[in-house]
Amino acid sequence: MVTAADLEGKPLPQVTFKTRVRDETVAGPNPFRWQDVTTEELFKGKKVVLFALPGAYTPTCSSTHLPGYEKHFDDFKALGVDNVICLSVNDAFVMFNWGKALGVSKVFLLPDGSATFTKGLKMLVKKDNLGFGERSWRYSFYAEDGVIKKAFVEAGYADDCPTDPFEVSDSETMLKYLKEKH
């Protein structure tokens, strides 16, 4: 079982994420190319809010979790946050189309398709009871220069958890923390 205290003060796992970026030089109906993005590029010298969720297109993730951070993106920026990242153990194609379907334009959708970042934080759980395979547990953190300063981990961390806790990793909890810190 991983708690917020287990994450706080820890440096982030150094991994390479496989992303897709728009490139007008690519011909055809899918003008995107692969681009590797490292933990260092995303976090070094920056203040970042990251929230992780079990999967794109799932009910709580789509109705509340991601939309809440998108809605409050400008509030985070006003508090000195450089970027807000949504991470899921999904591939780049799924993350892109999910963002497009929800009209997300501010939050950066980060695919952790091979779960290397999620494993590095020890936040990978089995969700075989739902037919999902291995996925991220739901959590959020605020990091400065690649070190987790504050984390919010949902209760009940376990493989095949019969519920989907969503009490502390929401945008409002993170905003409250940052406003008190500020």
C-alpha cells in the first residue's frame, strides 16, 4: 500500500514517454509523429501538478477528474504552476482522442502506455476485476524541479479494488493546498 507520505520528498522516476505531436510535414489524414518526452523535460526547473487516473473514457475520469483540472487550469497557473498533467496507463492514440472527445485544450495528456512511470512510483495496480489489466491508482501530486512536494493518494490502494475512490485527488483539493501554500 502506497500513501502520500511514501511519495512526498521523493524524486520522480526518470523515464521516457512515447507521445504523438502534430507535424504538418507529415502527409495524410494523420499528421502526427512520434516524439519522446522525458521526465526531466516535463519537470526540471518547473512547478507541476500531475494527476493520475485509471483510464481514459472511464466514467469518473471523464465526468469529473479530468474536466475539473481543465476547468481550474487558469487558477493553477495564477498560483505559479507551470503545467498541469493528466497521466494514464493508456497509449498516445487513446489519450489524444479522449482529450479531443472531451474538448480538453489546456491540461497536457501524458500517456504512460508501458506504465514505466507508474511502476516507478509504485502506483500500478491490477484491475482485472474490471477487465482493465494493470492501471494507475488514482492520485495527484505537486512537484517542484522533479521532486514531489505534496501528494494526495486515494484510500483503498489495492489490486482489484471493488470501488473507485475519488475523494482527495480532485482539482479542488489540489487548489486548496496550493492556495494555503501560496
